[in-house]
Amino acid sequence: MHIYHQSSSRSALCNTCTPFITDGGLETELIFKKDYDLPEFASFPLLETEQGQQDLQEYYGHYVTIAKQYNTGLILEAPTWRASTDWGLKLGYNAEALDRINHKAIQFLDDFRAQANLNTPCINSGCIGPRYDGYNPECYMSAEQAEYYHSSQIKSFSEAGADIVTALTMTNIKEACGIIKSAMKNDVEVVISFTTETDGRLPSGETLQQAIEQLDQISNTYPLYYMINCAHPTHFETVLQQNQPWLNRIGGIRANASCKSHAELDECTELDAGNPQQLGQEYKQLKTHLTNLNVVGGCCGTSHQHVSAMTQACFG
């Protein structure tokens, strides 16, 4: 059994000879397939109950199976996208309780990884979400405010021994910058993943190119790589056809199953799971533009069936 800890995460994840998969849309699967009520779209409270932990183990187990089938590495993303101060308070979690649950999330993944018995790299990631609504941000923080806001969660992940932290569904450059600065201070590797609107731009109006180039310049290329998540490939593919150096920094995609806009998805009362095979082919097309695309997974509406199709298309 191979267990890869923080010291080897950069070499493992940046080795383009080793493809990785990660999971799909955890929260949408819990809501629409497991009938969970997830206030504030938060999945971390499942760690508090035996049934919740069993359902999470079953969920992650599907991705272990795919990793073994296609001989890929696996990134286990903690169910902590909402486990930060503002969202936690809405759910009755104060600072002490959030620190406990973030530690518990990494321990849960450590225990799960030990049982998975993979012969390929398996990396545990502390997941960070945006302070505001990723579909419709209320406002934007300065980089200094973002660093302060996210520092407690990143510190918890670092203390718990997370291999990396991954900031998903980032909506603007300044918040991502604050997360990177906090990760640097806590000596933990970080991945930054942006969401886009249907025009391929961040919800803030900034371009992916601006975001990646500015953050790399500010941080001396500190992030392991960048990702795009919570958008459909048709929303951002056109901005990836520029054959420019910044594209080499995009190492992962976690797309939505649906081609609907964020506004349309926000109004949906039924799951739009799209077509897994078609989505897999769209990933294959993205790989022609992104030479360093090495991590594939899903976001809203996707399941292990989608990730299996992506893996087959990209790495099979």
C-alpha cells in the first residue's frame, strides 16, 4: 500500500505521467439520490453521525473502484466546502466546533485511505469553498480580508495533516489570493479552482487568464496547479483555445453535468445529470487544449458514472 503525504504531494500531482481522478458532485448526489436535506448546501455535518459516515464511505468507495480499474491516482476531497466561519455559524458551529470538524474530516479521509489499499498515489485534500455564494456572490473581499477569513480553516487542515488544500468554486482573484497567502504561511500546498459563467469569465468579470497570470506573479507560482469547476465545458472551452503559456497551469477540470447557467441551476428542483458519455468526450476535447490536464472529476450533477466516462475518455 502506498500512502502519499504532504512532502510528496507536489511531485505526485505534478508528475504528468500519473493521471489522477477525484470525485463528482457530492452535495447534489446526497440531496437528489440519498434524500438528504443539506441546509446551506453543507455536507460536513454527515461526519457527526454513523449513518452519515457510512454514506460518505460508500460515496468515496466508487472512486476507489475507478482508480483501481484505470490505474490512476486518487484525490479524496474532504466534505468541508462549507466548513468555514460564516457558513458554520449559520449551522450552529462556532470556531471551536469548526476546528474540530475540519480535523475530523481529514482523519476520516486518512482512515478511509488506509482501508482503500490503493497501489497508486492517494492524496487527501482539505476542501475550501468561497465565503459568499459561488453562484451569485454578494460582494468581494480584499486579499487581506480573504486571508484572514480562510486562515482558521487552512490552519486546521495543516494541523490535521492534510496533504493539500483545494479551494473550489472561487469567484474572483482577490479571494483566491488571500487563500494562497494563508496556505503559504501555514506551509501547505494549495490548488485554486475557479468557476466561470457561460461566457468563460469568473463571476467577478475577470478572465481566467488574468486570474492565473496575476496569482502566479504575486505568489511566485505557489499553487500546485489551477482548476476549473462548477461550470460546463461549453461555458469555458472557447477561452482555452489560445495556445498561451497560462493554459499550461490548468491541471484539473471538475465540470457540471448540466450545460445550464448558474442562475438556471439555482432554480432547478430536479437533478440535471446530462449525458455521462458525452461529458467524457467533452473532457477528451478539453485535453487537446490543456496539455497538462491531469486531474479529472465532476461537480454539480455528476456521479461516479460521469467520472468513469471522463477517465475512460482521457486516460483509458
